[in-house]
Amino acid sequence: MRLTCPLCGERDRREFYYYGAEDYLHRPGEGASLAEWDSYLHLRDNVAGVVRDLWYHEAGCAQWLVVTRNTVTHEISGVELVAERAK
Amino acid sequence: MRVDGKGLIDRTKPVRFRFDGRDYAGYKGDTLASALLANDVRLVGRSFKYHRPRGVLTAGSEEPNALVEVVGPSNKTPNVRATVQEVFEGLVTQSQNRLGSLRFDLLAVNDYLSPFLSAGFYYKTFMWPRAFWEGLYEPLIRRAAGLGSLSGRHDEGVYEKAFAFCDVLVIGSGPAGLMAALTAGRAGADVILCEESHALGGRLLSDGGTIGGLPAGDWVAQVVAELEALPNVRIMARTTVTGAYDHGTYGALERVGLHKPARPNLPRECFWRIVAKHAVLASGALERPVAFENNDRPGIMMASAVRTYLNRYGVVPGRRVTLFANTDQARGVARDLMAAGVTVAAIVDPRPDASSVEDCPVHVGAEVIGSRGRLGLSGIQVRKGSEIIEIETDCLAMSGGWNPTLHLTCHMNGRPRWSEELAAFVPMEGAVPGLVAVGAANGSFSTHGALVTGHAAALKAVEALGRKVSVAVPEAEDMPYRIKALWAVEGTGRAWLDFANDVTTKDVKLAAQEGFRSVEHMKRYTTQGMAPDQGKNSNVAALAVLADATGRGIPETGTTTFRPPYVPVSIAAMGAGGRAEGFAPQRFLTSDQASRDRGAPMIEAGLWYRPSYFPKPGETTWREACDREVMMVRQAVGVTDVSTLGKIDIQGRDAGRFLDFVYTNTFSTLPVGRVRYGLMLREDGHVLDDGTSARLGEDHYLMTTTTAAAGLVMRHLDFVHQAFCADWQVRFISVTEAWAQFAVAGPKARELVQSFLETPVELPFMGEAPVRIGGVDGRLFRISFSGEEGYEIAVPTRYGEALFRDLVARAETMGGGPYGMEALNVLRIEKGFITHAEIHGRVTAHDIGMEKMVSAKKDCIGKAAATRPGMWGPEREQLVGLKANAPISAGAHLFVPGTEVHRETDQGYVTSVCWSPTVGAWLGLAFLKDGRARHGEKIRLVDHLRGLDVICEVTNPVFHDPEGEKLRA
Amino acid sequence: MRYSGLKVITEGLFGNRGWTPAWRDPAPKAEYDVIIIGGGGHGLSTAYYLAKNHGITNVAVLEKGYLGGGNVGRNTTIVRANYFLPGNSEFYSHSLKLWEGLEAELNYNVMHSQRGLINLFHSDGQRDAFVRRGNAMINQGDDAILLDRDGVREHLPYLDFDNTRFPIYGGLLHPRGGTARHDAVAWGYARGADRRGVDLIQNCEVTGIDIQGGKVVGVQTTRGAIRARRVGIVVAGRSSQVAAMAGMRLPIESHVLQAFVTEGLKPVINHVVSFGMGHFYISQSDKGGLVFGGDLDFYASYAARGNLPMVEHVMEAGMTLMPMIGRAKVLRSWGGIMDMTPDGSPIIDRTHVEGLFIDCGWNYGGFKAVPASGWCMAHLMATGEPHEVARKFRLDRFATGHLLDEEGTGSQHNLH
């Protein structure tokens, strides 16, 4: 399995750490209800198909990435930097 | 029997080898199978279940029968395919899966019991009495099952792993593969050509013929010579591509040294990870047997194997050969045999419209219906209409047609497509992105078809790479493939489908009869296709028999899935590098050697090695050393290396703000030159880590983490920063390995530390200052993990060892010395400091009594989720101390004295214990339900495993200097 | 038809012609009292116990593919009761007791083999954590024995004790732990349920869940609509998709877990052995193959296949722990789709829809849970109340913070 880091280029999957769905990027604001926190931390669409999930180039540039990926075929159709996205 | 003038073996290089205690002669270039057949050894193994006599069936890695053990000087290897193993001088082999000798295998009695050993019989019996399963039935079954055996000794062989990258990976070096490699190679692409065998050429080496007017062998030699000369082409012989994985990654196994006598440092195998932009699958096809009664005797072989043994190895596996085949292609086998002077007793062709013109008797529209010969074939029965013909023959070459070797195309869940025309499954296009099947692997069975499709696939890859090339495809035979599918001959006896697992047509029919009609059910119920050949020889026929039994067509019946690896791969090869210390990186402290010099046992702490204790002459147990070191710290001064703690340098205008966000407490208000203890939560509200952070400058902090969580915290900080506050002015980097850091603790710590400083510095408790030590810039922190006045001195790593040696030497002049992990642990328990024994991932700030450290004035990671109702309150277990006069243990559970001991009455558990030489008692840290309200209570500690049952006192977790006077002194 | 040794012999003497189908192949009826979506181990055992314990026999099990085609047929077959958190302890303890009577219960040899499970530890800290676990097992009424290094050596002399990255300090022996023949468990429950009147309907994919006024009324399938007032979703591996048909979003992320089997070998490993410093666990099947596995591939996946990094990690762990297996050859690797929950424990609960129940989130511990999961799910569906030993497997525990996190790794699905 290979991922293309926007900064480092194509690298082996061994260099990356996987976190989970991109839901983790949408942190509830202060004062959010516990139900919102439950949804943020635990509940997932978990689709069999194209998802956006979070990977960390731990053995590379230490950038967090949003990877657009198919969970059935493992095809990767996009990789972007979390930090760029948040701006 | 060896035939003169045939074969690619090197007759100038004879080799001696051994099989089952007898010495035999072969030649360089022989496989064990060809050499045994040359010596007229037909019986080479016993079958899995019925222990039937078995001989060589094939000439390739798909071999189901001829599995042997190779006995090396230091170890043996089971289940080696005699058809793949090359002979070399001194090779020692033996047969396997027999009780007694190969000729008189006592377990052959199973063959007579076969009516009772039908598919799935074991699910229906061995149930009574219950206790007999583990005691009697299972051991008997286990002993009878299995094939070869492991020696039980460590595998000390050398194995390697490697990565390789290429533009075009060509899998297989038959006509299609060579043509593809030549095309891509001439275009200048980086090509890797993998060939499973030791020689390139694939079936061209067996079948002969002409290509572009040249004898096929000459064409192969010419192409190989050109490829070898191309710097951009890498030829990997003896290399089987074993798996197709995501994004152009392939696994491949190279047999590096298995064909040579063992010698030190000669790798046995190398497991390759090949990353290819394009791949051309030119793996050919596998010939399939026909099921008829007793079709498994030694001497019954695949027709193509007979041809391979003749043309490639100069061996005929019999004196009177019969051919039973349903394609025109297979006729070449008989012609080659006759041309070599071998008697062909007959050709049996089930196709009614097949040609009967050959130089031997031909029975058209006939079928082989049985065989005889106890340990080897002596004759067959042929049915032609109502006529039964007996034929004396010692070798039956059979062919039921061909199955494309499409396994790799299924490794990413691709399902093959059924071709009525070929009566075979062919690869689904695009099943593995970037991989194209060509030649026989794609159902193009003629040489011409192979060359054309190999060329076309390579050309397409080359074009995608932006290269151009023009290569002419040479002329070659283009015989049509005409087949009438024949899976199983009608009959009442046992006709084998899966030779390796002893699955017959009866078993498949029985499975259907009992409702196991799905192909997966049939496979699992009968074990069809689960043997070492993974159904390479039998799956399609079994499926056809099932389809017939259930009244469905083959396409509706479906297939089971081929999964990696294509051929079995040794655990040692895929696990190369993992042996012994190779399993994980080793991290050594700068003080490592100095500690070892002092006799300290080094123990694993994550990836690090840390000293356990520093024994003194006369000390016989670790406890003696530990108690001494504890009292040394309490009464004088101790030195220990704490460099394993994670250190993260954090800078920027928003550094303080960032720390406020990741810690529960506030760091933006910390004055420069001060240190603060911080608690970090996971976003789910549990404690992630704790540690101290120092403010080195207005926009500059240094965070420390625990040893265990250093990597975890770094990753967490990167996430929080990049995901939630990427626009903040803050940057950080791990400096763990940049600094060596030593804790100096005890009443004389200040004196020892000051003696090292070029300029004396008076630090308050939790103070920090830059210092110079021996001409080197360092940092001094006044922090303590022992409860004594404590300092930590940090210097650049390269000075670590020198500083440690000096610190220890000078400490010793003051009644102090080094202390290890054991003493460090006792010191921190006495002081009630927690480690990951306590913050084990299920613990909240509330549980450890630090809920007040969660600032009410600001948001932080984990704050919200920690307010969930289940995360706090008296029903949870809270950190307490335990004190006892008898030994106590970590892992024990706590109960109210006088209550019964079981799950429902469980009150908590112990996380850390020690004998405290300071307090003179056994101390523990524990989590106890509503523990903070129960200080002073008696509690019963029960450790069934260690046989402890002790009454303890529940206390405040801080036993030593609860007011912290010593720390602040 | 009752199975027995005698029956095998008499049938054998008469050409095995008398064996009848293990289960019927019925067409779906228009309505059932209960529909179980999913014909895997858990679904089949739920149907079995609905019939056996609660007398509810008008039940259909709807299976998209073939019975037992999910994780019950693709695991490393380990059966154990070695959990330490209340909530898990009593559940798996109950399950192990059911396993111990399963052959007699089902009249089917599931080859449950209590050969002993040894969890190795490699540091003082790991030992203490295993002691806590072992004591919890004994407090629950199960068994555990602490082995020191020499004790481990007695049981597992082939481990590398001398030249290893992480020395073996000892092990926790769970004598009643062991293995079973995975397919047989599914088939045994299927046959038992069928004999009690349950309709097992294969090749019948549920495409919708019909809900009216907050109550479930039936399901849509590829073989037509089927009515029922009680529907159970028991489809680990596809839980999120089926639950979504009822408008639910589950605390689940699906991951691939690979497993491996070698060619057949004469007996050499007589226990289930689990390494403590890398992800590696191994046993030897009765057929002789070494069956072993490791951790997840770690990325969300429905592919039921994995990649090389974890394959190699598992092999490397095997080589550092027991280098005698080096020359065993891996015959096959495969992947299962795991319902990973944020605390690593399962869910057996009601849903927001009346009459709709869910059994999911088995992470990679589902195989050993098959008997108790069915037992408790059947209890819940029959009585409307959670069974005593499964009452903590609530769907809302993540929202309330009443977690069952044995690993202590927190709300990241793939870390359990």
C-alpha cells in the first residue's frame, strides 16, 4: 500500500499512522452537548465506499493528511494536508 | 529412466543426493523429482488422509504429492516440493507423513476405513464421552494429520528481505513474459523479470517448437542474452511472485540458497517487496487432472509434466507410456516420447471427433476408467463405448485441459470469468490495477498468442510511461485450442479431485447431498482446495462436479477465492530480520556502557534499555541493592539517567496558548525560568500523559513526557495543532535524542549539582535555568520524582556519558551513587507519584484526585468528554495508598474484610507495590471504589495467583513527606 | 437425523447414501414472528436460542450469502474467557460454559479443544497487568495460573528464551482456553435451529428495514418483503450499513484483520500462545496447520484482505518468539471485517426503533462469543430485557461514559 504525501511524494504505508475518519477534525465548540461529543468521538458513517480519513506521516514530514480513499478497493483518489485545509 | 541426448541438465556435472537413506545420482539442473524419476523412483510420498502411495504428479510448484523433507546440517525443512527443489551435491531428503517406511505405512489402514472417513465424518462423531475429545480422539486425529514435521529447533538459517522498484514487473518468462520484457526493456523502462524456475523460458523449455524460424530454445537464449545485457532490466530467477497488494506492491520469494549446500551467511531465501508502476502477468497455465477411479497412483502424471521431464530433464517416467488427454496440444507429448524412442502404449482421447492418426494406437471417444498397481501404476482400464480395454502401462500422462494461472488477479478480490470456449476461468480485466494478464495466463494458449499479447501489454505500459519502442513479434505456432471439458469419468469407485487432501468426487457429491451446496460450504466441508496446492490442480474440477451434483452451471456455482501467497512462503522469509534482537529497534542511553560497567542488569523499558539496579559487592538480591539505593537517595544523593523521557521543544508566540489547550492546567501564566507539572487528557476525557513543562523564554517551552507516551504525545500535539489551530504561531519538535538528562536527588543533591556548575545557580523548587557545565551549555531543572530535593541536569547528548560518569564518581565521594529503575520505582511509590501503571488509559483526572487541575477558565482537550456521567463519581475506583505489614502485590484485587471474594464484591485492584525501606512497611498504590472517602479503612487484598491474602490499611497515596518540605528545602 | 459414531459406521457400510441435508432450503414466508438479519455465528446462535430457550420458532434467518460466510468462517478459532472488566468477565465466562456443553447441545462435533491458552509477558508491568486479569478471572469463577519463566519453559520449550529482544518473564495460563473448529460452530447452530423450525434463508440480502410509527414491521429483501414485529440486526462486518437502513449511525469503524495458516505439520504447538510485545498469537489446528494472526491493518476497510506491512510484522514476531516455526510455510492469508467500537467491547441492545434490536461491535473477539451472544440476544428479543451477563453492552455507553475499555486505548476505533 502506497500513499502520496503532498510534501514528500509517494511513500510506503509503513511510514504512516492511521487515526480514523475525518470526523475527528470537526471538534465541537465550547458548550456543545454531550450528544454532540458522542457523535464527534464515536459515531461514524463508516461507509463501504469512498471515505475521507486521517493519516499522519509519522516517519516523514509529521504532517497530518486527509486521504480520500475507497474502503472496498483501497483506491486513493486524493491526499491533502490537514493544516492547509484548516486555514 | 534417463534418455540420451535430451534435456537441459549438465551431464558433465553429476551430483550425489540421498532420499530415504539411499544414495542416488543426478545432474546439475535436475530437480529432486526429475532425478528420482531418472532413478526409477516412483513412490515418493503418502497422501494426507488415506496414506495412499503417491508419486510425482507435476513438474512445478503446484505439486500436490511429491512433498518431502530436506534434511540440512542444522535443521530440516518439511513439505518441500520435489518438483522445485534442485539437487546439489550432498542433498539429503526423506519422505514424510508415514508411520513405518514409505512402502509399508501402517496408517495405510485408513484407506480401508475410507467408507467411514467420508467428508465431514468428524463433525458427526467423537462426541461421547465428552472428556475423551481432548484426552483421546483429538490427539489421535492430530497425530494422524499433518504432513511433514518441524524439528522443534530454532531456525538459525539466514533470511533476507528487500525492496525493489520498477516501471514494469514481468511475472513469468515463457514466450509471453520474454516478449513483454524484451519490449519494455528495449524501450528503456526499468524492468524486473521474475521467473519461478532456475531457467528462463517457461514452457518453451518443455514444448520446443520454433519462434521466428529459430528453435524455441535458441530464441529463448537469444532474448535472455539481450535482456541480460540491458542495464535497465533485472532478471530474477528462482523468484516466485507470491502476492498482489495495493497500489502496485507485489510480494516475491527468491530461493537464494536452497539449491546449494548450506554455508554461513548464504541466505536461504529473500522476500521481496516489489513496487511496480505496471505489471504483466505471464504466469502461464496449469494443466488439470481428470478424475477417474484410482487416478492417484504413482506413475499417473500430468501430460505436460511428462513432456517437461523428457525435454528439459532427459527423463522418461516409464517404459510404456499412455496418454489420456482431451486437447490437440497434448498429442505433442506422445509425439515427443515416440521421437525419443519411448513406447507409447496408446492415446486415449475422450473427444469423439478427435483425430486418430498417430504413430501409436489411438482410442477416440474413450475414457480411462480405472488403474492398477499397488505402489506404482501397472495398467489401466479404458472404456470405449461398451468395450473395456486393458492396457499395460507404467506411466499415464493425463490432461484435462488447462487453467490459466490467474491467481494473482484474484488477490484483490477480483473474481475470474468463466469462458465456455476454453472451459476454464480467465482473469477479470482490471482486477488488480496496473496488472495485465497475457498469454496462457489470459487464455491465449498458442505461442503466437503469447508473443502477441505479451508484446501488446508491454507496449501499452511503455506508452503510459511516455516511452516509444518498435519491436517485431516473431512468427510462431498458432494452433487453435479445441477442448471438450472432461472433469470426471463416470464410475462408482473413488476418483480423486484434490490429491493433496484426499478429496474424491464422492466427497463433493456427499457435501451436495447434505446441503453444502454453496461452493464455499463444499470447500469447507470436504477440505477441497485447502491443501498445500490450494486447489491449483483440483478446484475447477471439484466445482464442475458440484455444479453437476446441484444441477447448476459452473458460472452460477461460482468459485472460491485465491488468496496470497501464490506458493507457500516460509515464515522465516517473510519474518526475515525479526529474529532475536532484530524484532524491534534498540535504544541505548548515553550512560548505557557506564551502567553495564558497574554491573547493572539492563531491562527493557519500551524500546529503551535502562539499568535495573547497581549491585555492590556482597549484595545477593536485587532487593538488597534497591533498598540501599533508596536509602542512599533519602539520606545522601543518587544519580539516575532520565533521558528516556520525551522532550519536546515548543516555540512561538502562541506556545503558551497551545499548552493551555493541550494540558488541563494553565501554562501561559508560567513565569520564565519556572517549571510546572501538567496533566494531559485524551479527547475522550481519560488521562493521556503527565509530565513537566518548563518555560525557557517568553515564547519558548520545553515539555517532558513519560517514556512510554513520548511518541504518542508528539503525534497528539501535531494533530491538535494542524487540525484545530494551524494558524497559531507555534512550532515544536522532538528533542528527546538531543539531550542527555540526569536526575540528581537527595539531601546532598544541591551540593553535588553546584559542584558541577561553572557559575553557581540557586533554583527554587520548580525552577529552571541555563547553566554551563565543564564548558558546555546545559540546562538545570529543579524537579523531583523521588520526593527529595531533586535536580535534573541536561546536556547535549554527546556529553551525556562523560557527565554521568563524573556525576556518579563525585556522588560516591559524598556517600551517594547511581540508582536504577527499581529504586526509582520505590521512591516514586513512597511519594505517591503515578506512572503508566496507574494512568493505564481507563483513568480520569477525577480518579487520580487531580480534577482540580482541570482549569475551569479555559477549554482543553478532553475537558468536555470528562464530564460524561460515567466518568466521575464515587462508584468509580479512585487512587489510594495501601500500607501493610506483609508482602502485597500489584494485580491483586481488593475486598471488604469479611465479605466473600468474587466479582460482585470486588472493590478495586492494586497497580504498584514496594517494600519501603523509608517507611518500613509494604506500600501500594491502588484504585478503590470511592477510595478517597475510605482513607483509614482496612481492606482485604487477595492475589489468588500468588497466594496472597493480606489485610491492608487504606491511606493517602503520599507516604513520604506529605507536606513536600523536602522538595522545597 | 441424529449423528453418532454408530451412524457414521452404518452409513459407511451402505455407501453413505442415507445422509440427509443438514438444513432445509426454504423459501421465505411472508411473515415471521422474528427476523434475524445475518446468518453468521451470532445470528444462527440467536435463532437457535430463540427456539430452544424461548420457544419462539417462527423465525427466519436472512443471509446475504451462505451460512457462516462471515467472520465465523475466517478467524483464528480461539475460545477463551480471560477478560477482567466487570461486564466482559461474566459474559465471556457464560460463553465458555456454553462452549463446554456445545457438542452435546448441538449433537455436532465443533471440536472444542481446551488445550490451554498462554499469554506471555515481557516486563514486570505486563506481569502485574496479567495478574490483575488472572485474579479477575478467578474472582469470576474461571481459571488462571501464573507461570514464571521456568513454568513457561515447561509448557513451551520451543520458545526462544535466550536470544530475544523482549525476554519472556512468564505467562498467564488459562487452562480452559483453547480452540474450536470455526465452521462447525456455524453449521452446528444452523442445523440445530433448522431442526427446531427456524427458516434459514440464504442468498437473501436485506435491502431495507420497514418502520412505521417508530416500530419495526418488516424488512425488504432481494427475495421480497418479509413482515415481522421483531427484527434483530446481527451482521458484524456490515453493521453500519444495515443499521443505516433504520436511520442509525453506530459507534463503529470497520477494519481488516488478517490471519494466516501454514501447510499441515505434525503436532508441534499444543497450546494457544500469545506474544506480549508484538501482535502474534498462534495455535495448531487438528489438521496440522499453524493458525496465527496479529493486529489490524489499522486502516478502515471492507476489502477482507490486507497488506504486507502487517503480514511481515506478524511473521517477524513469530520469528523472535518461536524461531522453530521459521520453516513452516504460510499457505494462505485472509482478512475479516471487524466492527471496531471505541472501547473494544460489543453491543447487544435495543435501538430507538421499537422491535428492532442490534448485536454488533465484536471487534476481533466475536468467535468465542458466539454461544453467549446468541443466548443473550435471544433473551433480549424474547423478553425485551437485557440478559444479566450482557447488561453492560449498551449502545449508549459511549454517550454516558460507562465504558468497557480492556485495552485502555480510548475512543479510537482501531486501537482495540
